[in-house]
Amino acid sequence: MSVPIPAEEFERLLALARYEVLDTGPEASFDRVTALTARMLDMPLVAIHLVDHDRVWRKSSVGFGPGEIPRGEALCSWTILSDEVNVVPDVHTDPRFRDLDSVSERPELHSYAGAPLITPGGHRVGTLCVLDTRPRDFGSAEQEVLRSFASIIVTELELRMRNIELERAVSVQGQNLQNLERFQTHADALAHISERLEDDDLEASLQAVAEVLGSAADLEWAGLLRFHGGTLSSATAWTRPGLDLSGLGEPDAYRQGVTWEVLKSGQPLFIDDYRTHPQAHPSFLAGGLRAAAWLPLGDVGGVKYLMLAVRLNRDAPWLLADRALFQAAASIVGRALERLTYLHQVEAAANRDSLTDVGNRRAFDAALSTLDASGAEFTAVMLDLDGLKEINDSQGHERGDRLLTLFAAALAREFRASDGVYRLGGDEFAVLLSAGNTLPEREIFERIHRAVQILNSENFTQVDASVGVASRRAGAVPAAQIVKRADERMYAQKRGRKQERIA
């Protein structure tokens, strides 16, 4: 037999859900009611049943263990169809119930009476029921006792719900107070972040931002990640002093899951409990990751930046003030990254030769200043591209520009990226070899010769290069003095070639 359903079933289920009582533990207030009912009515079996969508769950009982039964097997499913007490003198003879497994499997049970639990809104969410091991009827006085205790149970449910709401309100007020306190702290942090980002030193600025965020938001770790060319790396990071987080997350853990989803979506994500996230990575779980926040900073110069904040081994969900801090900081940092990247691009352009895209005279002078400041060993190679004037005069300046571009590219290929290649103007070039690239002069001349051969293969057959080399190996000789020596040797070679041609 199918279970009859009340006319306002969905409203009834919502009313039950409001109490938030299903699947909760024993509570003394309900246990007292079932104990009193059993004593006053002299009943061996008493239960408070709550009728859910497809089950009847037992909140408190006498003579029963905890648990639930399918709604279709429960006598209480019929009791909630009416406001009246449902009396069944003998369940084994009642055609509604005699074929139910819950009845046929309990031959010792006979009589049943149940009073519906009626909410102030008129919804019957459950029952207070009693059962006896002998057939019997229930008089009006006994039914009134059931009604009275059922009313007490509903009152307890209402009080319980109000207490839950009050606790939440108190919790919200506490969070509001925390938010107010943190908003002031965070306002100071944002002012500090904005001030530090005025510095043109990008690395130092980002490190300062991570430190300020970590301290202001009570973090264990804060950092900025950089995604470029398919590779994710750390731009900067701050760790709470005294913590060793070297084992937090395998390297691959940062290159999949939540982080990648945020990078793809471009939307911020706040997780209060990482353990519950479907894409949680085992290595982060093992490291104790709890609350985490990901905030994309945008695409700056082809590089995507991402702010990441972490709390470990404690339940500390993000407050409204925390979220506001991170989002405001992300906006400030994003704009600063754009500004600093633009400045660096302008600076880089100012240091590049517009025709050949190698360093220019300005970049060369700056490199010499850096060498003077460090006192590092280096080798200066000064070059003149012989034959450029003749190419310009006979074949045109466009052909001459092609010659310069080819020669600059060939030089750049012959030397390391850490070495500097410069066009100082006209047909003058220079290479500065760093201390770690101590090539013998013969090797330097061979590399330049290979660069010239590339020009010859491009039909610049009358072109050559005059070269002078000088090195600083020790002492406080100014870098400009080393360049002057290399320049003198280059011009000596050039004069020798002219004399050979005159002869």
C-alpha cells in the first residue's frame, strides 16, 4: 500500500527543515518528554518521530533504539494526515497496517496511538507515539495527555530553533565586531601597500606587499605567482616567521586544480575549508591547508599574476574584512604591476638601439657604471664594422641598415645572453664579457670572424671588422679605462689594415 501524502507536503517539509533537528544527537529536553509520557500512560514504547521526505527519523524514545524506518513502513506516516490523535487498537487487524513489514516482523506489538506535532504554522512535522504489547483502546484522557506532550515537544522545537538563531546572531555580531576592528587594521595595511608600490623596484615592492598582507590578515603564507610561457613560478612569497613550509604542496600541485581554474576564469576564489573542495590536492591537505584565497591580478605584458593567501591547521574562515582587504590589495597591486611593467618597457626601449635591437650607448654607459660599482672582472671588445660607408654610398642606406642588423644579430648569437652586445653609433659596436666568460682573445677573434662570415654569405663580400680587446682582472682600474685600451687596440688594427691596402 502506498503512503498517503499530505496536501501541503512541500510546505510541511520546509517547516521541518527550519528546525534543523534531523540527524542530531540526544537532547535532555526531548528525552524528559518521552520518559514522562511512558510513566503517565504506562507504555513500554514511546517515541518522538519526525517524518522526512522518505523516512521517519527517531529523535527520542523509550524502549526503542535510535534510528529510522522507511516512511512507507511507519504508522506515523498516517498520523500526520490529521490534527487528531491516531488510535489503532490492534495493528495486526487494521487493514492499513497488517501487511507492513514493520508490523508483521513485530508480532508482540499490538496497539498504537500517535499525536501529530503541529507547528505554529499548522504543519504536522512528526508525531509523539506510544505502542503497547497488548490490544487496547485509548480513552479521551489518554489522548489528551498525548496532545499535551506533543504540544510541549513543538514548544521545545521552537525554543531550540530560537536558540540556534540567537547563537547565529551573536556569532554574526561577533564577526561584525571583528570586521570593524580588522577594517581599520586593513585600511592601514592598504595605505602601506600603496606606499610601497610607489617604489620602482618591482621585486622589493612585491615582497613588501606579501609581508604586509601576511601580517594584517593573520596568514601563514602569502605570495604572488607568475604564469608565463606555460610555466607557473613564484614572483615573491612571505612565510610567518618560525614556520617551515618547504614541504607544503608538491611542485605539480601548484600547476593543477584550483590554481589553474582561477587562472583560466580570471575570477577571485575564497575557500574557507580547503578539505571540502572537490579539487583539493592531497599534498596540500597533508600540509594542513585550511583557508585559501586566490585573486587574479591580470595579464601584464604577457605575464599573468595571481595573489595567493593561506591559513594552515586551524579553522579560521575569511571574514568580510579579509575579503575586502585582498580584493582592494589585488586591485592596487594589479595597477602597480601595469605601471611598473610599462616603466620597465620604456626603460628597456630607451636602452635599445632602434635599428638593431641590441643595447645602445646609454645602456653601454650604464653597464660600465655597474661594473665600476661592483669592481667585477670583465672583458671589453670594441669593434668597427669596416665597409659600411662604402655600402651606403654604393648600394644605399637601406642596404647599409640591413648590414648593421645582420651583424648585430650575428654578434648576439656568438656570445652568451649574460654578455652585453651594444651598437654605440654608426659602424661602432661593443661587447662586454662578464667575469664568468673569460674567453681567450683568440676565441673572441674567431667568434667575431664567424659573425663577419655570415655577412659575407649575405653578399656583403667587402665587409670586415676591426677588433680590440682589453680585460680587467684585478685592481681598481675604471671600466672606461679598459674600454679606452680596447678602443686603441681596435684603431691600431684598423690603421694597419689601411696601410696594407695603401701598400
